Amino acid sequence: MDNRTELEQLGEFGLIKHLTQYFPIEHKTTIKAVGDDAAIVEIPEGEHLVITTDMLVEGVHFDLMYTPLKHLGYKSVVVNLSDVFAMNAIPSQITVSMAVSNRFSLEALEELYAGIKKACEFYKVDLVGGDTTSSKSGLVLSITALGMAAKEKIVTRAGARESDLLVVSGDLGGAYMGLQVLEREKEVFKSAPGAQPDLSGYDYILERQLKPEARKDIVELLSSMNIQPTSMIDISDGLASEIMHIADQSFVGCDLYEEKIPVAPETIQAAKEFNIDHTTAALNGGEDYELLFTIKPSDYEKLKGNPSFSVIGHITNEAQGCRLVTRGGGIVALSAQGWDALRAGI
Amino acid sequence: MDNRTELEQLGEFGLIKHLTQYFPIEHKTTIKAVGDDAAIVEIPEGEHLVITTDMLVEGVHFDLMYTPLKHLGYKSVVVNLSDVFAMNAIPSQITVSMAVSNRFSLEALEELYAGIKKACEFYKVDLVGGDTTSSKSGLVLSITALGMAAKEKIVTRAGARESDLLVVSGDLGGAYMGLQVLEREKEVFKSAPGAQPDLSGYDYILERQLKPEARKDIVELLSSMNIQPTSMIDISDGLASEIMHIADQSFVGCDLYEEKIPVAPETIQAAKEFNIDHTTAALNGGEDYELLFTIKPSDYEKLKGNPSFSVIGHITNEAQGCRLVTRGGGIVALSAQGWDALRAGI
């Protein structure tokens, strides 16, 4: 970067003001945003508030060696909004807190906030608060997202019933394979600094990893199709783990069909190259931010054949547990080996 | 500690479940707490939501050498609730996110959460969500608090008008002097490990530093006295800085009378000992978590003589700026040299 402005030149209040000055307020429910002891939000009559929060730690959740700060800002908002959509709600406001070491210049944080702003614009959410402080090492981001929905529209993980169909949006495993490519190129770079990373041909899976989107379109589509999911969750830790969350909280079992799991050709190709089973990437890879939900059997006709959705299994009774029906017709118990931030980092 | 359970034995989901299992849900507005993609909150008709967030970083905001983890948990909730009270609202829910290194055992986090739970119980707020992840170094806490109030009751920093009276609750400078005592004993300990800290006689100011309370009682008292502040802020960064926030956002000036600033005898005593002017401790020390507010002159009779309040000045016009009228009758421009987390840490 050409210019480097040290953070201490601005101080805490100056920094927040500087970084948030170009964030417009668009949501009519935002009564007061950044700048007071607290933000003020109006909840329309008949609606409930949903609130979710995620913490992202440098070296655990992201590696700045291959994550551009603007992408990091964008993704850190998206992962929170994904949780709001998973409640069948529409996100409306976020707060962004950040601990940052003096390794970062003002210009670096401007990049980060440019990504945050881009996500706010795309998803039409307002930045209404946050906190900025120093850190002894690295960057820690903590984002909280608010959303709203009519009370009767909100969907939890707990409503799946026996014989409901299990449906997933988009395709799975791509973000995980993108990460493998980035990690490989990082190792190449470490052993031969100056080597140009070879990322050509991996556009799709790299975008899945570096610039995921939250499925706002799916929530809107379900609404327009008049489908009210009986349960829903977003896929952040891998399909297997998320299915088991729904099963646990709904007190049901589930049969998942391997052959029905949607995996993109680019993901299958990369999995082959890395000698990874692509079903494993889909089941345990995580970070796809697709929506996994259950619907009543009577709603099947409404989404049958729609390319946005794959029906991948059905809900059984609790005693049966969660099972994977393999391509060969075998039946194995599903186990969650999803990405665990705590195990991964410690 | 007798037992040490490593965090990786539990994993992320196990850890959250373990730490939050004894948190009861008490608030009728909490529809769904921990355990889904997001928590669900109901906002009563006619009320607005307020939301505030704070990030606390080890080595910047707290020093575990002299901060017991239980106190840290308590205080980290209190500082957020204080912001909710500063809006004249009543806190209802919090989320707690935490990045933690493997230096911490499960038992240490249980202590931290015991403090968080104690604050939740005392202030009647529900823990409804959060995130737990690993950190490469130290402990980072990010807490978000929600509160509610009737729309017309909410008070911002922007409503002060010329001739309004400036009022503060409790007394000031104590938390800062408590910190000086703790820092002194830390230095003694570092030069002579094993030395017993000499903390006797400092109970009041140590409690102000280590176990501050948010002034819920003041918000309730003002309501019962039928006083609606015209502006309000909590004192986290020092009286001077907070007065200037109100002045800035209300487009007014302010005359503050040094002789009216409430300082406890224990604080004055410690200030003498440390050769610190106690007015400076009150103006710039911070962390007192008292409420600073303005009232219409016509409300003066309602709180006159009430020992919970001190009238310390009055609002003037913007051109006059913020001024301190000293004990000797001199007039100096007020300047904010409050505790700046960014400058302090970098």
C-alpha cells in the first residue's frame, strides 16, 4: 500500500467515526445508529426480533496470507446474515466490534470496512453500532446481526416431523475445496517465496471460500412459493453436523441419500485432484452457507424440479437415528466431524 | 485450582452447552435463547429496542494478574448494561462471545461464567446467545446487550437544551483510584514475588474498579420521580469526555462547577496518597459507570437534596463551549483526556 496512517493518530472515537462515516442508513426500522450509548431499533407490530453473533479470529477463522481484507469484511457480515436467513427472517441491522493490533494501518481497516459496507449494501442492512479497540496480537472481529420476521414465519431447528422431506439449497463442499487450494498455494509460497500462486481454473470453489453469499434469495423464493419450512439451519459446519442439529432439536431421525447430495462439477474435479471423497467434503467441509430445511410432504410438489433445491432425504423417527444411505445402497450412521473452531484452533 | 480440564476435551458445542446450562430464562420477552441459529426476542407493543456492544481484550481492558475471572465476567456484563440504562431503557437480553487460548482451563471459564451469571441474575437479563472460539493469545470478550423501553421514554445524548441542569449520580474518580492501587501492588509483586498485596483500607475504591454496578436504580428512581432526562450518557471514559459527547450531539455548551463534582472521601484520600488531583481523577479517570444527564430547570425541585444526585452544572449555548469553573473561580476550557482504549493499548 502506498500510504500508511497509524491508528493512534486517530484514537478510538476518531477511528470509529472515520470508518463508519460513509455507511448510509437505509432501513426504516433504524431509529438511531452509531453514535450514542446504544442504537435504537423499531420492531414492526406482529414481528419478532432475531439476533445472532459470530466471532472471527485471525489464525483460527481466517488467514490474511490469502484472505484479502475486503473479502474478509464481506464474509464476516455474510456468515452472520446467513444465521438470520436460517430463521426465515430478514436481516436489518448489524454491529461490528473489532480488536486490532498496530500491525494494521488505517488503510488496511478501510479495506476491511469497504467489504463490510459492500455486504451492508447488497443485503440492505444498516451498521448501527460496534466497538473498536486494540489487541496485543492479530485481528478479532465480532459481528452481531439483527433480523425481523412475522412471528408465524420464524423457523427454528426444532420443528422437523417424521416423513418431512430434507431439502438443501445450492451445492455443497465447494468452500472446503477452495480452502484446500488456498492452503496448497500457501505452502508453495512458503517454500518458494515469490512464486506466483496457481489459482486458475478454481474460480468457482475459490469464490465459495473467499466470497460466500447468504441465501437471501432462497428465503424470498420459499416465501413466494408459499412454502413454510418446518425446520431450518444454515450450513456453516458441514451437512452432517447440521442434519444432526435438526434431528437433535426436533427429536427425530433422518435418512440422507448420498446420491442426492448436490456437489458442483468444479468441486468434484478439485476433490479428485486432492484425493478427497467429494461426499466427505460436502458432509464435513463446512462454510457453504447454504440453507438446509425440512418441508411437509404436501409441499413437495411446489419445489419439485426447481434447480435451486435438492431433496436429499427424509425425516424418520428418533430411535432410528441419522443415517447415510450410500451410493452402493449401504447404510451407515451419520457422524458429525464438522469444522470445530475450538478444536481447529487450540 | 485443583482440577484442570482442557477445553479441547469438550469441543465448541460441548463447551457452550456446558457453560450456559445453568442460565435460566426469566424474561417473558425471550422466546428462544441459546441453541438455534439465532435467538428470538419479542418487543412489547409501543416499545423500542436498544442495542449496544463492547469488546474487552486481555492486556488492554483487564489484567488477569489482579482481576479475578468471576469479577471480570460480572463487570463485562455490567459495562454493557450501563449503556442500556444510559438510554433510559431496561436491559433484557445479552449475548456473550469469547475467544480463549488453551492457557485457560474449563474451570477458569466456569469462574468467568459464574460472574456473568451473577450479573444476569442481579440485573434480570437472559443470556440468549454467543459464540466460543479459540484465540492464539489471551482472552477476548464481546458482549452485546439488548434493552427495551417505551418509545417516548428513550433518552439519547442529543436532547440537552440551553439552561438545562447537568446532573450526575453517585460519585466519581473511585474506579480510577482503585486501578492505581492495583497497579501499584502489581509492581510490588513483580519486584518481590510472594509479597502479599496490601489492599486494606481501599475496599471502596477497589470495589468501584473490580465490581462496578450499572445504575438500574437510578433509571427506576428517575421514573418514579417522574423525571424524564433531556439527554443521558453513562460515565465510562471520564466526566469530561462524556460532557463533551452530550454537548457535541446536542449542539450546546456547558458550564461545569468543580466544587459540585461528587468525589467520595476514600477517593480523595487515595488521590492524596498518589499525588493525583482528585478532580482530575473524576474528570478523566473513567470506569465509574455513573449516569450523567440533563434535566429541564422545572424538574430541579423534584431531585433537589436527593443524596443519589449531584447537580454539577448547566447547559449553555454552543458558542460558549464546555467550560470548567474551578474552585478558585477560574474558568478553563474542558478537554477530554479520557481513557482511550485504542491509545491505551497500542
